[in-house]
Amino acid sequence: MRILLIEDNEELCAAIQAYLLKNGVGTDLCCNGEEALLFLRQGIYDMCCLDRMLPGLDGLTVLQQARAEGITTPVLMLTALSRVGDRVDGLEAGADDYLAKPFDMRELLARIRALARRPAAVASKELRLGNTALDLMQMTLSGPGGSEQLTKRECSLLEALARRPGQLVARPVLLGCVWGAEAEVEDSSLDSYIHFVRRRLSAVGSDLKLATVRGQGYRLELPA
């Protein structure tokens, strides 16, 4: 399981991350509302723990914007605002659960696991663009020229691009999608995987084009 923790208290972040990792839950960290939306748009997390009080965009605004954009990632809202009205506001904004601070780490873990067990209204496991299909479950890419088995990172990279057809996807977003928001990765690693994905597209006879926007990122272009 991989979750996104959005919390501006660095000491609390470190404590939660260490506890969850010890219990088999991979955790990426984010400390403000603007970054939170960027990470949520990647669509790579099993769930999100979201603090209500954040610098920039507050947690409630982040949640409302995410739901307005069709992001269905389960959200557990963490906050010191524990009155009934505050909990109602969070749930009506789109939160799936609500945990008041201070909390016991064991309860946090139990709630995370409970949310992960719920049937999710997730996006389609097959993406079709042009003459090409990407099967996210089998990690295969298919086109008129045949089928290719992808590695996990190739599949994650291609998914991030295919979910935003025709749009520029910035390098930091792609790095986060493939290696995780907190990973320290050389830029050249992304360039290598872009090369691998281009070869896969060519091998299956895809009419999609993976275009480079120099210094910014990449764009998956549909046929005219």
C-alpha cells in the first residue's frame, strides 16, 4: 500500500511515516496545499491522509478541488478541529473518514487499513488512446503491431502520460509518479525511461507520439 500524507508539521510527519513504514505502509510526504493537489492528480496513491490546517490552500479547499476534478482517492482528514460541525464540513467536502488530533498511531493505522479495504470507484484499468491500449493490471501495451510486456516503471510512466493526453506533464510530476514524491532520482533516469517507452510504442505500431518539451516535461500526442 502507498499513501500520501499531507501535513505541515515536520515532526509529526516524520513520526507517522516511520510508524507506517514499520507496518508495511509506504508513505510520501507533502507539506502544503498547492503541492497536495499536484500529487493527488498523479492518481498513484491508495489513499491520502490530509491535514485540514495547511499553508496556502487549506485542507478543506484541497479536498473540494480534488473531488471537483474527479479525483476519487480515499481521504482520511486529520485535524485538531474536532467539533461536530467541523467533522460534518470535512465529510461533506468529500472526506471518507475523519480523525481528530491528538490520535493514537494504532488507530490511524487501523483507519488507513479500513479505508483500503473499501471497494473504490477507481479509474478504468485499461486506457485506450488512438490505436493503442494500456492494460494497467497486466502491465501490457498493445497496438496493431502486437503486444509488449512493460516493467512497473514503464507502465507507471506511460499511465501518467496517458491519463493526460495532449497535455504537458512536468518532469517533477513524472518523477513522482514513477519513483515516489520523496525519492532522490537523477533526471537522467527519467530520460532513460522515456526512451524505453518510446521503443515500446514503436514496437506495437502505436500512432501515439511522445513529444519532448525541452526543459519542462513531456506530452503524449494523439494522432491527427
